[in-house]
Amino acid sequence: MKDDVCISRTNRQGSYQKDKKKILDGLRRIDGQVRGIERMVEEERYCVDVLDQISAVRMALARLALIVLEDHTRGCVTRAVRENGDGEETIRELVEVFRKLVR
Amino acid sequence: MKDDVCISRTNRQGSYQKDKKKILDGLRRIDGQVRGIERMVEEERYCVDVLDQISAVRMALARLALIVLEDHTRGCVTRAVRENGDGEETIRELVEVFRKLVR
Amino acid sequence: MKDDVCISRTNRQGSYQKDKKKILDGLRRIDGQVRGIERMVEEERYCVDVLDQISAVRMALARLALIVLEDHTRGCVTRAVRENGDGEETIRELVEVFRKLVR
Amino acid sequence: MKDDVCISRTNRQGSYQKDKKKILDGLRRIDGQVRGIERMVEEERYCVDVLDQISAVRMALARLALIVLEDHTRGCVTRAVRENGDGEETIRELVEVFRKLVR
């Protein structure tokens, strides 16, 4: 299970190892998009084109968040529930994550 | 009105000149945040910390979008309405921008 | 233009007359959906089914908002710009509406 | 654990019993707000006031969704993980719920 480890108070590690490459590729693409928007703004490109790009980046980030969230639930949350009986703290944390993403 | 020019079918320019520096600073900060998330993922940092950062970037992008949107409405939309009588195409475009941001 | 009147400081009226029936039908459908969710909760139906219904209502409300927003921009905003030269107050109001819907 | 039961393929029940009253009260308030918006539209009230009310209802629904989501995670998801070892199906379902709420 070493490839799917995760949370403990002292050693909180990500559960997204198997998707790490996909997430990093996604982040690099987003990074490129953000720098593309910077160039557009420098060149004073049309507002609507800038806004469309901002929306596209927001969507791409939401998609990445869903991957991390799925891995987290499958890894960290599942592990916390199995090990602690209920994983109360992990669940509260998860709901807080939801709140930030939904708002 | 040269500093607040904008849309025409042939020459569609941004209406955000006065906020250009603020928008570029915001985009650079977002760029830095995205690269920060890349490093977190490379180090396999805890999922929740990654998700919190993703939410923060999404919020920052929404705030930038609102600045561009405000400048666009005040500049391009106002101009289109004044010049064309109704600015129908610009309005349809604005609603489309909005649809993408809300979803 | 009587059917498309709207804003004035003393007499602020909606610009959505032509879509009034469509908006009211949408609201009644949403009203029915909300009462459907109440029944689901009373019967302690499965959380995921309740959540799916809540998402559906949120989507339906966003769609209605876009109709009202489009009519508002085409009616009130256009009129304010034409009559006041810039319609500054109306634009500020519109941006505030955006902010509330995007968040 | 009778008051916190939930999912099984044959008998999928909600995990929100302890918040049932709060959720129902919230839904009734939302129901009242939706009917309030219907009256506003019938009276052709100002677009911005209608849009503000729609935003308020969307926010109220998001808050209710977070309550149900928290109870679901604490109840159904926890139970599925404990009983099935991983609760794979429940986790996939949760991510799907989430996708619908974020979009």
C-alpha cells in the first residue's frame, strides 16, 4: 500500500501518487495558460478573449481539484476511517475543502 | 477617450488599460501560486493543502475576471451601445462570457 | 418601447417583460423541485439523490438568472447608457450582480 | 446506530436524520424565497432585485448541500468504507455529486 499512503497527524502525505503525472501535466498546462493571459493583457487584447481564457483556466483547475479530491477520498479518507473508526477530523477537513471549492 | 477604447469588428481592443498593472500583478501572483502547487504535488504534499491552494487560485481568478468584466462593461459595452444604438452583439457576447464564468 | 421599459431612480422596473412567462414557468418548476426535495428529506431518501436534486435546482436558477441578466443588460443597462451618457450607477450595480452570482 | 443508517444497494437511506429538521426548515425558507421571486416577477420588479434574490437562493442551496454532504460523508461513506473495505462505489458517487455542485 506504499504507493497509496497518506494521512497521519505527523506525516500527512498526498494520496494522488498514481495521478501525479496527470496532475503535474495539468498544472503545467494551466501555468502556460496563465502566462498566455499575461501576454494577452500586455498586448491589450479584447476583454472577452481574456475573460474566456480566465474561465477556461478556472474550469481546468476545477477538473484537477476533482482528481485530487477523488484520490484523497479514496486514499486518506478511507484510511482514516478504517484506522480511526470514524476519521472525524478527516471528514471535517473534507467538508471544509468542499465549502471552499463550491463557493 | 483614447485610453478607454475598445471594440469594433476590425479592431477589438481591451477596455482595461487603467487596471492593466493591477491585472498583470494579479496574473503574476496567480502564476506563482500555480507553480507553488506544482512543487507541492512534486513533493507529494497533503491533498487538502493542494486543494486549498487550488481553491485560492480559483478565487483569485474570479476576482480578476470581475475587474476585466467591469472595465469591459464600462468601456466596450457602453461604447457599443452609444455607437450602435443597442450594441446587440456586444450584449450577447457579455451574456456568453457570464455563462462561462457562472458554470 | 413601452414593453421594454426599465430603470429610473424613482421607477425601477424590470426589463424582462418579453420573457416573463418563461421566467415564471421556470420559477414554478423550481418551486415544484424544492417541494420535491422537501418530500425526499421527509422520507429520508438517499443523500446522493437529495444532493443531485439540489444541484439541479442550482443549475436551473443559474439559467433563469442568465435570462434576467440578458434582458437587464439589453433593457435597463442600454437605456441607462443611452440616457445618461455612461450609466455609471447601472454598471456598478451590474458588476455587483456578477459578483454575487459568480461567488 | 439506527439513527445514522444509510447506504446499501437495496436500502439506500439518508444519513442526515440529526439535521433533518434544519434541512427541512432551510428548504421551506427557500421555497418561500422562490415564491417571493415569482411575485416579484409578476409585479415586474427591477431586474437587479430579482437577480439578488436568485443569488441568495443559490447560496442558501449551497449551504444546505454542504450539510447533506457532511452528513453523507460522516454516515454513508464512512459506513461503506468500514463495511466494504473501501467503499469504492460510494466514493465514485461522492465525486460525481461534487462535480455537479462545483460546475
